[in-house]
Amino acid sequence: MTTPLYQTYARYDIAFERGEGAYLFDTDGRQYLDFATGIAVNALGHAHPKMVEALKRQAERLWHVSNLYHIPEQERVAAKLTANSFADAVFFCNSGAEAVETGLKTVRRFHHEAGSPQRWRIVTVEGAFHGRTLAELAAGRQEKHMAGFGPIVDGFDQVPYGDLEAMKKAVTDETAAILVEPVQGEGGVHPMPPGYLKALRGIADAEGILLFYDEVQTGMGRTGKLFAHEWDDVPPDVMAVAKALAGGFPVGACLASAKVAGAMSAGSHGSTFGGNPLAMAVAESVLDTMLEEGFLDNVQRIAGLMNQRLGAIADAHPGVIEEVRGLGLLIGLKCVVPAGDVIDALREDGLLTVGAAENVVRFLPPIIIDESQVDSAVQILDGVCGRLGGSSA
Ligand SMILES: *Cc1c(COP(=O)(O)O)cnc(C)c1O
């Protein structure tokens, strides 16, 4: 197909015209169970009534004014984020990339203001994905993302996954922060090993450097807690969130403790669109929904069920699925057969999923799914596994 678009995406030959809850409908009217959720974005599913109502109401009042003025909607969302996290202050932007970039600038600026401007380097973990800005390519260090975009931005060091000795060695008197995803998403759905975040916190405190979490994918209920690091009970100093923050309306946020955020004084950073009233209205409706009594308990319950059922499918089809891993509803199926074949077959049978590195199929269902939708997905997967080489469960 010739198109006036950049050819940066290898798109599936499919287009959607409507979504409702966990379902998407394509231009031929075919229904799909959406366990891709726009890559962990539509956490509350499609056309959630509260989000639609919030968007409509705000659309008729005010869309955009810029950050030249106070934005009360922004104050409200920030107050809810800080009341429910380690953070004291929030900077709003429009994407995961900008949220991480804000964090990168924040940790450098913190040391600059603290009289240690030589601390500017950031240590990351192999397999990481932190976005597509030039600095984030250097942070993630994936050959396939960096090719042709050199020279690579300086100031990033990387250590093997889970290797605390290597981390200790990589932290020098030039280090500003350690940046890590509590669960690597794009990298193949790798939760950090037990005790790892706690050890990183110890290293950061001992060395006087900052701990920076990229929760762009893991945040906003995906793992059954509002933020994934709550499972370890190890708070960071800085955190980036985005994907599900407004459930499909583009928004990102960088959260920080007071001492760190204080380094970002007037004029040090900015965004024209960041945190505009329209985005904030939707983000507030998402937060309000996720913070309702029992909501996250229910996510944990359905995640437990989903993982149990997927484990049984993997056991029944060892020739197709090697391992089920992840946290909550960020689930990776490490495949024996090519993951792309599994994704294609699932899609043909009406279930949308996403690939990840290391031959992994990601299941990223809306976190509002019910038991019958889990059943449907598992049934489709069982059928696909049967066809692709295993015996039936
Ligand atoms: C998606 C993602 C990003 C980048 O977000 P964009 O909105 O695509 O810029 C950064 N970090 C992680 C962990 C992500 O999953």
C-alpha cells in the first residue's frame, strides 16, 4: 500500500472503527477481544462511560490555555497522584518519552543544584526500554533502536539484568541516578528479581544518588497496585508514568519527592500542551475510577485467575509456550514457536495481543476484564496452541 505516512511501523492489515469495554470492532464489523489495549493504554477499556462523560463535559468548557496560567484541573490530578504515591510534586507532559526525559533532566538538575554537577551519568539495566528521544535511546541501548541515529548521547551506563555487583561497580562519583523499570515491558516482560529494588534503594542512599523508576507501562493499576513498585514497598525519588494515565488521551507525568522536584525552578523545563484541561479531565476520571474502594483488589483477583489459567495452558502445551511471567495483568508468554506466529493466530481467532523482545507474546488486557472474558481469551489461546503444535488442554 502506498501511503503519505512515514513507514516507521510494520502495521497489521486491519483498522478499527469502534471500541466498547474489552472489545474492538474493525471496519468490516468483526469483533476482537482487545488484550493489546493500544500497548497498555486503554486500561479501563474502550469508551468507558466515566471517561467519555469527563471528556465531553470538558470539551464544552475549555481545552487548552498553556502553562502561562494556573490550571486547576492539573492541580487536582497532581493532588490525587501525590496523595496516592511517594511523590510531592508532578510535572505533566504528553507521552512516556517526555515523562522519562523530564526525569532525566530532573535527576541531573538535582545534583547541579546540590553542588555536585559532576554527577550527571545515569545507570540503566540491559533489556530496558525508556522511549525514543535521543537520550532515551542511549538509556535503553538497544542496537535496533539506535541504528543510524548516532552519535549516541553520552551520560548513560548499562549493567546486566539483576546483577547487583555490576550495579555497585557502575555507580561512580559521576553517577546521578539509577533508572529502572520495575517490570521490563518491551524487553520481554521481566519483573526485577525479588529484593532487587530494595537493594537499589540501598545503593542509591549509600552513594547519595537518586532512584528513578520508569513506570510508563507498569503504572496506573496494570499490576494490581496503582504503581508496580508498591509490591516491593520501595519508593523511588523520581518516577515517570504515562500510558494508562488518561486511558487513551495522550498524557504523561513525572513525579518526584519535594527535595528533588525543588531543583526544577521556574524556566528550567516546560511543555506547551502538557497537562492541558482536556487531558487532565480524562486523567482525573481514570484516577477516580482506579482509586474507588475495591477496584484494585478486583484487578488483583482477576490477574490471579488469568495467570493461573495461562499457567495451565502453558503446562498443556510445552511445545508452544515455555513460560508465563510478569506481574498482575502485565503478562508475558515466552514462546517456543515464533511469537509472531502465535500473535497472528490469536488475532485471526479474534484476540489481540502484543509482541515483546525474547520471543514473548504480551497479554495486556483492560484491567476491568471479567471472568468470562478471561475464559474467552484462554479458550482462544488453547485452540491456537493446539494448532501450532501442542496437544489440547
Ligand atoms: C511506552 C514506554 C515508554 C515510551 O512512551 P511513549 O509514550 O511511547 O513515548 C517509555 N518507557 C516505557 C517503560 C514504556 O513502556
